[in-house]
Amino acid sequence: MHFVEAKGILTGSGGAYGMNIYRGCSHGCIYCDSRSKCYRFTHPFEDIEVKQNAPELLEKALRSKRQRCMIGTGSMSDPYMHCEEELRLTGRCLEIIRKYGFGAAVQTKSDRILRDIDLLDEINRSAKCVVQITLTTFDDDLCKIIEPNVCNTKRRIEVLEMMRERSIPTIVWLTPILPFINDTEENITAILRECVRTGVKGIICYDMGLTLREGDREYYYAALDKYFPGMKEQYIRRYGNAYALSSPESRRLMALFYKICGENRIISNPDACFRYMRELPQADPQMSIFDMKS
């Protein structure tokens, strides 16, 4: 872990912004796209870059904005990886989001998010909060292999349950689905059954498959050699150096996905999920600016 003074914290414009408080990750997921060389890491991926002035930058940015909007985090680096326990930069940023009346959309695989559940609840009551949880495999033994340094799927489902109890809306990322590993009807059905039970608002799934780029591909293939001997060769024969690796079962599994989502009124279109996460109901015009910043 190393510390930097960042020049800015928010990206995007208009109705929603994103922020990454950390760069790199300690969760060790074998498929992580953020390892790809296109992101130009100048340090080892597990040597977490900490933007130590993130709260100050965020407060300065939000103080100057005239219209509230949603602030997202977690798209590139999980905001609740191990170092958050000590540093609590994500928690401090959430306090600032609450202070200025903005909304939050937080994506994670970690149950450390529960440390901030009261904050998330307050943000949701005063503006809007959406919690996004990634679920890839229902089998906890397999989960330990493909996502080794993060809480298992059962625990993440408990997080979904606790968010439902607080009426905090949730979105599930059903991705990636790894060809020949977790691309089974049993796995997809089990995950979707839990999504229905815990009342998720939407599920993001572009395809039953994964993407691989330079940097990410090499790490993934090394993991296949270690945990699934002979499978790398199977991938190379079928996919070569393709970017998008669609499961041979994709058409059937996507039909199952749409069927279950449709029957249970779960948003299944990714663009619709993103629109929902970007929409922030505006405050009552009678509310004073002093009320918003109290």
C-alpha cells in the first residue's frame, strides 16, 4: 500500500459522477479486468494506491455543485477492500455525500460495507442510495478459488438481506460467468433464486461469459493452470485471443435469466439498471439550502 495526493476525485459530468478512492485491489479475483494493461498501472496491482486526500477533494467538489446528483464508487477498485478497515476513506466520503445531500451508488464484493450501513441508510432516506453486490458462483468452495480474498457468496447474500431490511435498493452484478467453470444452469438458478428472495431491484448481466485483455488474460490463464489443469488449452482452442469469451451455454442461460427476471419484475436490461442508479429525485424546492447542508 502506498499513498498519493490526487489532483481530482470525481469523473463524469451531468447527472452522475464516479470516484475511485483506491487503485488496485487485494481481493485476488482471478478474472479481474482492472489488471488489464490498458489501465496503465505503474505499480503492482496488489500494492494499493491510496488517494489519501480523497475526502478533502470530494468535499471541495460537492460544496461547489449547485445541483445534487448520484456519486458512484467501486467500478474499478472495490471501496471496501482490506485497507478500508484501517483507513476508512470510503466511510469518510460517504459522510460528505450525506452532508451535502447527494446520492450514492456503491459497488462491492465485501461485507465490510456493513460497517457503513447506518450511513447508507441515512443517505437513502435523505436522497438515494443503491448498493451493488457482485455474485458469480453459488458454490462457496469454488468461490474461494476464483475470489480468494473476499467474503463468500452466502455472506454477500446476507448483505443483500440486510439492505432489504433497511429498504436500501440493491443491484446484483451477475458477471463474469466463466466458461466451463460456473456456467451451469444449477449455478445461475441458485443465484437468481436468492436475488428474487432478497428483493433486488435489478441484475446486470451482459452475457454469460467473461472478457480478457492483455494483462488480465495472463493472470487468468495462470490461475487456470493452477486450479483447473488443462483448461487453459481448452480456452485457447475455442477462443484464441478474443476479447469476449461467451459461454457455449450462453443462449440457454440468458433465456433462463430473462425468464426469471421477467417473472419477478427484476430489471434485467443493463442500460435500465444504470438509468435507475443515475436517477436522483430532486429535493423539495421549499427545502432551504441550510436544511440540505445541516
